[in-house]
Amino acid sequence: MSDIIQLLPDHVANQIAAGEVVQRPASVVKELLENAIDAGATNIKLLIKDAGKTLIQVIDDGKGMSTTDARMSFERHATSKIQKAEDLFNLNTKGFRGEALASIAAIAHVELKTKPKGEELGTCIKIEGSKIISQDFISTGEGTSLAVKNLFYNIPARRNFLKSDTVETRHIIDEFQRVALAHSSISFLLHHNNNEVYHLKSGNLRQRIVAVFGTKMNEKLVPIDEKTDIVAIEGFVAKPEFSKRKRGEQFFFVNNRFIKSSYLNHAVVSAFDGLLEQGSHPSYFLYLQVPANTIDINIHPTKTEIKFDNEKALYAMLRATVKHSLGQYNVAPVLDFNR
Ligand code: ADP
Ligand code: MG
């Protein structure tokens, strides 16, 4: 029998990887925002057209890239964030797979403009379907702009399966909010079809939550603050009377990364025991800081699920801390009656 196995060409491999990394415009938003944060940006702009179907652009004032790095950034498994396998278990960056830009460039028209600090000229690279169309020196500001146009232009099946603009915009706003909530010291701007949707100024956690969800949120928040050897927990839970029928504002951040965890959610919900109406869900914004070497982030392509070494202890800590804070808040109004 003759041999039939071949290595796939790079652009095909990239397109396959893209299938995992990029489900919809919001996935691109997440990857680009995270890259801007990893680059140390303090101001990040997100510009969207037509729910991201026409344009997704992120402009940052981060550290920028050299000309060679700008080109390398589109190679698969090319990253500045880790060097060796052990680094996977001590991550301090959002990214580490080196796959996002290669994947996005395989299925869209991409334009990168970037300039590191102190350089005279920056670099502009245009790339379509993994093919470099042009590369030029340009004059541009410090930092990076990455524009992604016509997502899925070469995968009609994926493009046709995108949902309505309303639904895709909702997904984008969800991702934007998660990133913005995780980084209150960074200022963020979101424009959709040239209209300003959010302008979030740098501030503390409470200010950021209120800026995202509206001033009414301010009176609802009960602060949480606890620190032990294995975890520091900060943030807020909403007072029980503001719990919701719809599971809405429930946010866990671990080392400033938004994650989903039904296990930790259970810890929080059980701390509310007896305080919630049947069928209603508490809102919470909880920020956990744990040593980077006690979690595994590399278990899910979108990195929204992680594995904890000390899961049980975390559960107990979280539950006790939330319960304690709710208890303090509940006691306060009674004391107030003793005028
Ligand atoms: P990862 O983030 O996993 O490293 P990406 O494909 O998202 O992989 O990016 C590849 C590399 O390109 C990054 O490691 C980083 O060095 C560089 N890069 C991407 N976006 C930016 C940016 N906004 N500013 C500076 N460098 C960037
Ligand atoms: Mg990345």
C-alpha cells in the first residue's frame, strides 16, 4: 500500500485552529482585548461595525511590536508569553498559546499597525486568509491597532451561521464587560457603528462596576474583603433583596481573568441560604487572587474554565467570607433603629 498521510499546509492548519478559537465576533474581541492588556496598555479602544461582522478593531497604547515581531505574531504557536512547558503552570498573562492572531488572520482581512516606544517608524501589515498582502513602514502612534474585517469571509458556512446583529452585539458587550470589570485601572472605550456605547475611566472596582451597570448598582453592593495564604477575595455581592429571576450579573475573576465555575457559584449561593426568594439568583462580582502556580488554565480553548489545586478550601473560604459579609450587612439596619 502506498503512503497517504501528509502534513496539512499552514493555512489549512490555521483555519482548523480558527474553528476552535473563533466561534463568533465576540471571540475575536476577547482575544484582541486580552492582547492589549498583556501589552501593558492603559487605554484601550474597541471599535465595532455591524456587530463585528464588518469590523472589529482594538487600538491600544501598550508596548507595541518590532517589525519582525509584527510578522511573527501571525505565526501559529508563536508567542512572547511563555518559553517552556513549566511556564504553563505559572501564567501571569492572558495569552500563552500563540494561536489567536494566526487563527484570526486565517479567516478574515486583518490590518496590524504597531510601533514600540522610542522607534521613529512603525509597521503596517495586511494579511488575508493567512497570506501577507503588504508590509510597510508607517508613521503611527506608540502601541498597536489591530483591525479585523469581514470575519469568516472565506468560510461561508460559518458566516451564514452568525446570529442577528442584536445577538452578536450582546456577545461582544458581554466579553467587553468581563474584560473591563477585570481591569478597573485600565480605561476602555467601546464604539459601535460610530456611536459611543461605553467610556469607562480608570478607577477602583466599585467605580468600574457602577460605570458598567449604572448608578443604581452602587447602593446594592456589599463589599467582600478577605485574605489568607491560599486566596485573597475581594469584590462585592448584591444585597439579597436585589437578587434576580434571571441569572444576570454573576462574575468570578481569578487573577483578573473572567471564569465560569458552577462549583464556586454554589459556594456563593449557599452563603445566601435563607436570604433569597425561591428561584432568584444573587448578583456578585468576586475577584480571587491565587498563586499562579496553584491553577491550571490550559484545560479549555477559551480559558474560561480553570482547575484549582485547592478547590475545596477555596469553596469553604468563599462561602464563609460571603456569609460573614452578608451577616454584617444584615446586622447594620437593626442597629440603625436604635436612634
Ligand atoms: P498569545 O497572546 O497567546 O501570545 P496571540 O496570537 O494572541 O498569542 O499573539 C501573538 C503575539 O503577538 C503575542 O505573544 C505578543 O507578543 C504579540 N502581540 C499580539 N497583540 C499585541 C498587542 N496588542 N501589543 C503588543 N504585542 C502584541
Ligand atoms: Mg493572545
